[in-house]
Amino acid sequence: EREIACEKDLKGKKILVTAGPTQEAIDPVRYITNHSSGKMGYAIAKTAMLRGADVTLVSGCTAIEPPMFVNLVPVVTAKDMYEAVTSISNEQDIIIKAAAVADYRPANVSDEKVKKREGQMSIELERTDDILKYLGEHKPTGQFLCGFSMETQNVIENSRAKLVKKNLDMVAANNVKVEGAGFQGDTNVLTLITREEEISLPLMTKEGAAGRLLDKILVMTAGSK
Ligand code: CTP
Ligand code: CA
């Protein structure tokens, strides 16, 4: 089969991929999340595995089948993902953070189901830790760190700001409002942003986009092991 016969150009590389949404509980029956399907991260994990990498996939809850032959680490919350990722980040050659991590979680989680009452209600939220920012601040020499960036406006400027602020080597930016891009579908329209370049990929399948992203990382890391 063609997939299996692909070149093993990532052989010997340890790659950590995060994927999917996180869920932040409000009470035992409700949570805050986002529209991430996990498809982009899973496509990266699968493509990297087929190209010979040693892949760990830290995944939030998704409805899709995980790829075979990857080390799957299922997580639920942003805190779980932070712990899973930071406990193995030092030994990775490449980290690709495609997960849509909640920026806020309920400050207090009710032990019992919250009952409805008359009038409005509000939920107090507190910030989660920024996993990618932590990774950028603690990046071992030679490690390649790639973030994702989801925006609805000023995509390139806002995404480049994340590249700098989080000390990344690359950001894969996408505009959720562009036709064929974003969370749920099988296609994406990515712009790969590095310190020097902006590479606008056309509308592609998520597997195709994953391949181009890995190609670029391979070129940028050539020579460093
Ligand atoms: N990210 C993370 N931990 C968080 C929030 C985000 O690791 N608590 C990572 C995501 O996995 C993604 C990148 O940061 O790779 C950018 O996420 P995004 O939501 O686009 O940007 P933020 O930095 O969270 O800023 P904002 O949501 O305000 O645009
Ligand atoms: Ca965010």
C-alpha cells in the first residue's frame, strides 16, 4: 500500500503531537469546550508515524479513531494536557501543538448539578496555564517547537505575535472563517509562519497539509540530528 511504502524520512525523530479540544467541568453534567475535532492533530500524528517517527499523541476527547502505532495519551482538561505534555517534553525532537486548549476554566467546580433559577446566571472563570508558552520558555537546545494559531481576523499579525511571544520555531495559522478551513472539516487552509517566511498553503486535505507542515519542519531541522 502506498501509505506504508512512503519514505521514512522522520525515522529516529521523537515527535509529540497534541490534538483535540479540552473540556473544563462546570459541574458533573456540564463543561466548557470548543469546536476542535482533533482531525488536524491526528492527521499530523498519522503522517509522522507513516514517515517513521516515534510519535506520542496527547489528545483531548474526540469522536475520531486514533491512528495506529502511536503512543496515545488521552486527556480531558487543560491541566491534564499540561501535565502529560510537560512530563515528556524534554525528550522530544519536535513538538507540534495542534490542540485547542481552553484559555479559561470555571474557578469553582460544583460537586452537584447546578439547578436552574430565575434570571441570569454567570460562571466565574480563571485562566489555565499556557502549555505552549511554558514549552517555549523551557525549550531544550535543538528542539523544534510548532504551535497552531486559530484566528478570525488579522491572522498573520496575531499569529506572528504568538511565534515571538511563545518562542516558537513555527506557527501554523488558520482562519476559522475561511471556507474549507478550521475545526470540523477534512480540509484546511494553513499559513506556515517562521521567523523568516510566510508560506501560504492552498486548500488541502488535513493529511496533505500535515505532510507539507512536516516537510517544512524537516527542512528547518536538517543537520540537527
Ligand atoms: N495553547 C496552549 N495552552 C493554552 C492555550 C493555547 O498550549 N492554555 C497553544 C495551542 O495549542 C496553540 C497555540 O497555543 O498551539 C495558540 O492557541 P490560540 O488559542 O490560537 O492562541 P492563544 O495564545 O491562546 O491566544 P488567543 O486564544 O487569545 O488568540
Ligand atoms: Ca486560546
